[in-house]
Amino acid sequence: MMAADQTGLGVPPSLSAKVVGSFAYLTIRDRLPTILTKVIDTIHRNKNKFFEEYGEEGIQAEKQTISLLSKLRNELQTDKPVLELTDGLQDTESWNRYLQRQQRLRGDEEAVSWFKSAWLYMECYMYRRIQEALWLNPPMSDFDVFNEAKTQSFFESQQAVMTMCTYLEGVNKNVEKLSENQLFEQFNKLLQVSLWGNKCDLSISAGQGNSQKSSPIDSLNSLQSFILVDDSNMVWSTLNSAKRPGQSGKSSADRVDIVLDNAGFELVTDLILADFLVSSGLARQIHFHGKSFPWFVSDVTANDFQWTIRQTVAANHKWMSMSGVQWQNYVKEGVWCYHDHPFWTQPHEFCDMAADAPDLYSTLQEADLVLLKGDLNYRKLTGDRDWDHTIGFNTALRGFGPAPLCSLRTLKANIQVGLQPGQGEKLTSQDPNWMTSGKYAVIQFSSPKSE
């Protein structure tokens, strides 16, 4: 395991823990090469497409990109030193500074290498190097090597999407008649649907199919006992305490930000929750935050966000199509806004954000509530450290608190904080893989006011 303070920010010992490293070797030797091999195969299978669109230039780009990716695969399998990026893009300097920071922490004794570095850093670095290989070989710069997997995941989840859009229409039709308790009940259901949508993660399955087949609403009661921390009451209270009178006379929170995770069914569940927040008057505006390039196989990019709404509009299903039209209108009217920022596709922990991406931190400070989806966001929130399970969520955030925030996460990585004494030990005795199976989940809240 690595030294406790990987950031170089001088985190006090009482607020530090070792970076999770026990699974780094296994992950790099097994899952990451599998993902890279699939990327290489995808590019090769599209060889004819590149030739049809770009002629010989496309064929040369395909060969050169595969050559760079094969070299990358060899580097990670043989524990080569981590190399600086050379593509000269907006985030290149920041990535190279991060590498230099890691090297300074090690001293001159050994180079930063694949097997001897923090798991989170190496995973992020691999995806960035994939993009470098593409960007160095135009006209392939904009090719999404993960698009096929994301598209397949969306279409395989069609029945569940139709079910959810039908359910949403029924809720929205009667939303004005709902009592406060009924409104909370619907909010809680759709928050949990968004939570369990996070099970559909293609980076964990190395790109293998991972879609939603059944109705998530029908599964909520049976899944309730697998939510290890449920702070949904605090999320609800935050939304209600942030309400301000609007022009229509209705009171709403001004803004909820959702830091997205996976495309496909999970993104649909996020859009459905966002629709409900607006239609119920719980929020006036939703700001979505996604990735600026394809990332961790299935993470949402601007193209995925727009494509998903277009596909929903075009669906041969009344309520699915009507949902899509409503979402399109929200975007056109500015009720929904999509953003990306280089920070989301960098290896930094979120406690670094105020210093390394002050513009993004300021943007999040404008929100009344920030919902952060998924496992990678949780790892970055907590620094991917081997915290004791009973350490408080606020403590593990190490000062990150631009606004009240809530992590919606199914557990797929070896980190979890904020549990009751003995809870982690009991889970380990019952199910040794409880932290990595995706079977368990948390709705975990923190507010700057609770520090």
C-alpha cells in the first residue's frame, strides 16, 4: 500500500488513511488489459468504416492507434514507468504535473510505475492514454471506442426504460394532488431507482453486457435491506429547506446538480429523477456534469447525453417518447444544463478540487444539492483510502464540501465509510465480497453545515 498522504497537501494524520492498493496488482494485470484488448479489437473491427470515411488516411490512423495501444498494454503488463502525455491538449499539463507530484513523493529511488502506484491513478491514467492514442491520430480523434457497448446496454434495457417512463407519466399527471408524505414517498422511490441504476457499470464487467431487464420499481422493497446507509431523509430535508418562492408562486430549491456516472439505463434513471424534481417543484433547474471524453467504458459524455434523449424521443412507445420530448424541452429552455470539465477526467481526489479546479468548485457552490452517482465518484470523494468503516463520511471527504452533497452508489470497490460499529465485520462474515459485488448500496449525505 502507498503512503497515507498521496496528495502532497499535508493531510493531518488524524484525517488520513492508506490509499487502497491491495487490489491494484490484480486489477492492472487482469481487468485493465482486458479492457485495452477490447478497445484494440473495436478499432480493428471498424477498419472498413475508417477506410470508407477517410480513405488511406483512415487505414493509417487505425494502424498507428493500435500500435500505440499495444505499446500501452505492454507497459501496464510489465510494470513500466508511467510516461508523461505528449498530445498537448487542454489537460496535458495538469496530468504531467500530477505525475511529477507523485514522483516527488517517491523521491529519486524508483520511478512511478504501473504496479507500484495507487490503483485509482493508474485506472484513470489508462483511460487518458487511450484518448491520447486516438487524438494523436486524426481523423480518429473523435472516435468513441466504447460507443458500441454503451449503445447495446441502452437497447437491452428498453423494457425497463419503458416501464419507468410509464411510471413517471403516472406520477407527473397527479403530482399536484400529492400530499407532502406522498411526495416524499415518490421522491424516495425515484431516488432509489437512480441508486440501483448504478449497478449497470461496464467498466466493472470489462465491457461485458450489463443492462437492466426487470422493472426497478418492483424490486425496491426487496432491495431495501441492502442499502447500508440511507440518508434520504436528509436529502429531502435539504431540498425543502432550500425552497424559495418562484414566479408561479410555487416554492422550489433553485438548483440540483447531478454528477453523472454511467450511460445506458443508469442515465435514464437519472433523467427520470431530474424530471420528477422539476415537475414536482422540488427544484427549478438541474445541472448535469459528465465527462469530456469516453471514460471508464460507460461513463456519460455530451454525445451520450444528447443521444439518449434523441433515442427516447424516437421510441415507438407513447410514454417513453413523451418523456423524451419533455427532456428535449427542458434542455432547450435551459431548465436542464449539461456541463463537462477536465477535472472529472483527471486522477485528482475531490478534496483537491478547490485548489486544482477552483472554477468547477465555484460552480458546485451555486447548487442547493449535489448528487454524485457511482463508485468512481465515491472513490474520489474519499480519496480511495483504506478508511476504517466507522470513520464518518464528512471526515473522509477531508474538507470537500462546496454544497450539501449525497453519494448514490452501489458498492463495487474496496472502500466504505460511515457504517455503524460492527456493521462492516458482520457483512464480511456473511459475504466476504460485500464491498465489490454491487449487491449493496448507500445513500450517503454530507453538508458543510454539519462539519
